[in-house]
Amino acid sequence: MNLSEISGKEIVNLVTGERLGVIGECDLIIDETTGSILALMIPRERGFFGLKKDKSMLEVPWRSVKKIGNDMIIIEYDGVY
């Protein structure tokens, strides 16, 4: 699968039902020797009505990806946000 095929898909956490972001907004951690994806780095913007946003990153291991569909990527991640 090419990166262009997953770009733009929403990431949804199966554990919480929360929409975490879109692949186009995420960074990928890639193994330089094999070219395989190790993790997704999802930006977490938290704030109240857009004020005082915390721009921390959520690192989700690629093994947490359970299904890649036409419109979204389902992950199973129970880590702390």
C-alpha cells in the first residue's frame, strides 16, 4: 500500500470511539532499513473554544492499526492521551 492510498483517511480509536485526526495531518515513524511504518505521530490539540491549545503528540504503534477502510483507519489503542 502506498502512502497516497491512506492519505486523507480519518483515524478512529475503537476503544474510545474518538476521532483522532487525519493521516495527512500526522507524521509517520519509519524504519529506515526496511521502509516499514513503526508508528503514527498524531497531533493532539486540546483547548477550550480554540484557546490555549496544547500541541502535544500521541505516538500510536503501527501494530495498533486494526483495519484500513475506504474512508477511515480503525486503531485499537488504550494508551493515555
